[in-house]
Amino acid sequence: MYKLVLILFASIALSAQAQQSPENPTPMTSDADNSIIAPKSTYPTYEPPEQTTTLTKAEWVHVKKSQRRMFLMFGDDVITEYRIALGSSPRGHKVEQGDQKTPEGHYRLSFIMEDSAFHRSMHITYPNYKDQAHADRLGIDPGGDIKIHGIKNDDDRDPQFIQSFDWTDGCIAISNEEMDEFLALVEVGTPIFIEW
């Protein structure tokens, strides 16, 4: 019975092969035991799904000055974090121009500067109304021009070395590569909360 089925199957396959057009034959293949298998052209081909990368934009930015860390947040989840450098006197809230402090509190990221003394930057809305009113009461200039920025344009030292100490005048600094990523993930108008 087994030989009869094998002979029948072989004759059907040979008949099908004989009926093919000689100009455009479909090659037949065989496996290790010489039994005939389906033509190659009928095998399904695997099409991998199209790869798309969707960046999750930060809903808010959280800076912990005492840890020298900045976190990009989506709700309560951390998207990414950066090692930051601050001013030379980072403890406490910025009160006046030249105090080398980074402000603390709730602010927004208001605009991007591509052409500054640093590799790209995003401005923080310091001083806010409360900061300005406090400075007015004290009769001092609260300062301003506080940003998140990359490394100084003319500084060619190793970024890891530069970021290992506080070197800004009160801004928040990250590496140039991190600044590029930051600007891809953070939109103008994003809230930022800065704390010690």
C-alpha cells in the first residue's frame, strides 16, 4: 500500500512538472529522502513589521539639585535622567544676580536658543512674579537668563570631566549629546520643578 501511494504521488508530481511552460518553469526541490516537495515559489515570505521609533515626550521636568540629577517625567514615570552641573553655590534658592544659585520652585521652559555661548539651550522662566516681587522688596536685581544648556562652545575637554563639578553661573548644564536628546523630548512650555 505504501509503495502504491508513493508511486501515485510521484506520477502526479511528474505530470505537473511536464505541464509547466518550458519558458518559465517553476523549480521543484526535494528534501533529503528524495521525496518531492512544493515549488519554491509557493513558500510564504516573512515580511518583518516596519520599525518605527516613537519618542515619549516629557510631561514635566524634575530637578533634584542635591543629587545633581534632572529627570524627564511622564506622569510619575521617569523617561530618562541626566547628571547635571550647577553654579558654584548651588544650595538654596536664587535671590539676586550673581549669587551663583539655581532657582528653586515651579517654572516653565519658555524658549530655545540655538545660538548662544553654549551648545543649545532652553530658557527657564525665572524670575517669576513671586521672585521679582521679593527682589523688589529687597531692592535688588533678581537676575535671570537661567537656562538648561550644553557645554560651553569653546570647551573641548572631556564632557564627563566637565560634568563632574559645578561650573555654571546658576544654570543647569548637561553634555551636548544629552542636550540634543533633551530638546527632542521636551517641548517649549513644559513645566519644570526644581528642588534641593
